[in-house]
Amino acid sequence: MSTEIKDSKRAWSVLIVSTLAFTVCFMVWMMFGVIGIPIKKMLNLNSTQFGLLTAMPVLTGSLIRVPLGIWTDRYGGRIVMACLMALTVPAIWMMGYATEYWHFLTIGLFVGLAGGSFSVGTPYVARWFPKSRQGMAMGVYGAGNSGAAVNKFLAPVLLVGFGWAMVPQVYAAIMLGTLVLFWMFSHSDPTHHVASNVKFMDQLKALKDPKVIKYCQYYSIVFGGYVAMSLWMVQYYVGEFGLDIRVAALLAACFSLPGGVLRAFGGILSDKYGAHSVTWWVLWVSWICLFLLSYPQTDFTVMTVTGPSTFHIGLNVYLFTGLMFILGIAFAFGKASVFKYISDDYTHNIGTISGIVGLAGGLGGFILPILFGALMDLTGIRSSAFMLMYGVVWVSLIWMYWTEVRSRQVLGRSALQPQA
């Protein structure tokens, strides 16, 4: 009994301190979502260049996820996470001294290593809990995505008070302090490591499973879309509604905060109802929200019997923020449910599979801001970003219906069962 209590305390200690570390890593990863706005003005960047600027940290944070997941299986999450955080501190600090566009792009690649922390912490915390509670554990850890919202609260205050260069300097100090706390309160269990006789290529064989590709598609929406919109929303509010950067960041947090914090609740729902059911409804809610968000501000004139009458159709800032809030909740649940799929199907290879799925999600977060900017430059319509996301979700809904829904139970009812 005493051993079980001790293991339980260690498990919760690992979960809490790992979630804190991931929150700080995600805050750093999303840094350009706020400081990118004054940098864009300083360097006179167009929307495509701004999209590339915000996306650069996401690129390395995505590409490093597969090796990090494999190393976590082999060496344990504690040492891998600590090394990863230590490597990012110098790069974060140097960001404050960048002056040219290529400086920001290059340093952004190294800062982006912080984004790989997800593939370390997910298998690390999951293995400290029984399978029946792994969805909860991964959901709580994934709530560190709320670092995107923390960034929107903290960065504008530092930016307005001291200039944008102060933001990376403060973030470097926070990362260093978090590293010390993580090392003090985390633990290591050699039984959680993959056996030493398992080769690198043996771990990668599971990637031939077509289900992995499908999980990558789902995650490219719920995580890739979340990252892309978290980076894009502050400047969207500033440009579309003419808001001050502090107000814009606060409203943008209405999407980022539930999109991170409620991931833990999504994990609990996935444990109770299953990953499939939760993911299916997440895609439907996202599809509806994105359809409404896609409609641009429109004025049209109708010839009536009394003469021309002009009408305006478009979302005001309140309706827009409300829809983004709902979308953030849906993405939070979806991020947890996709990884519940992985813990159910790949119990002994969580690190590797979570790495490749995380890579797909991260690449979505890298590609989408660039496409948002390109569409903005091409069409001049800001809501074209939501039009793109709407199309991607539509494809995923069709794919999920034909591969899963037609032959499975959806919240207690078969999709093929006729309704009364």
C-alpha cells in the first residue's frame, strides 16, 4: 500500500511539473504571434512574409518531434525534456538582439525546438498512469497548450511597457527557472523505457499502419489549426476590427485559452466515450464554426421599388469572438481524443507514434500561417484563412465517415442504424 501511495505521488508530481514545463515551452513557441506585429511593421513585411516569420519556430518544433518521441521511449522523458529546455534558453535570449529578417528566421528555427516538448511529455506522463487514466493524464499535460494564451496576456504588457525586445529576454529567464523546477520535482522510472534490444527501425515499423496517416490528418486540424490560428489571430483582430494590440491579444486568448486548458476535459471524455465518438463530434462543430467564420464583411445593393437599398452582412467582434471560443473548445477536445486513439492502439510504442502524429500536427501549424498570408495577399480577404480551414475539415469529415463512422457506434447509435 505504501508503495502504491508513493508511486501515485510521484506520478502526480511528474504530471504537474511536466505540464508547467510544456506550458512555458508553448508560450515561447507562440512568441511571434504577438511580437511579430511590431517586427512586421519595423521590417515592412507583407502578409506572406509575416506568415513565414510566425511559422519558422513551428517548423523545427515539428521536425524534431519524431526523434524526440523515440529518444523518450529509449532514454526516458526526464532527461530528454531537461536537455531540450536547456538548449532553447540561449536562442530565446538572442532573439532580442535580432535586427534583420533573416536573423529572425534563423533564430526562430532554434527557438522552435521548444515545440518538440509535446512528443517528450506525452509518453512520459502517460506511462506513469494506468491505461484507464492515460487519456486524462495526456489531456492534463496537453493543457499546456494554454501557453499560447499566457503569451497573449504577458507579451503585450512587456511589449507596450518596454518594447518587443524585452519579451524574449524575460521568456529566456522564465524558461531557465522552469528547467530548474522540472529537474527538482520530476522522476525517472527505467521500467518505462523501451527495451534496449529494440532497434530504431523496429520502432518505425508501426508507421506503415494506415491508421497512423488518418490520425495525422485529424491532428493536423485540431492541433495544426490551433497553432496557426493562435499565431494569426492577434494581427487579424488588429487588421479586421482596428483594435489596440493589448485588446486584440486579450480577445485572441478567448480562442487560445480554452483550446489549451480544456484539453484535460477532452481527455476525460475520450476515456469515457472513446476517441472515435469525441473526434467525430469535434469535426462537426469545427465545420459549422468555420463555415460562419468564413463569410467576409459584405455590402450589397438591392434594387427595390423605392430605389436601391444597401445591406451589410458580416460578423461583429462579439460574434466573431464567440465562434472562436467555441472553436477553441472543439479543438481542445480533438487534441485529446486523437492521442487517446494512440494510447489505445499503440500502448508499447506511444513515443514513436505520438512523435509522427505530432509532426503532422506541427507541420500543419507551419504550413497554414504561410497559406493564410498568401491567400490574404492574393485575395485581399482576411477571412480566406477560415475558408481554407473549412475545406480541410470538410475533407476530414468525409474521410472519417467512410473509414470509421459507417461501421462503428457513435455515442451509442450505429451510423448505419435507421432512425425512428
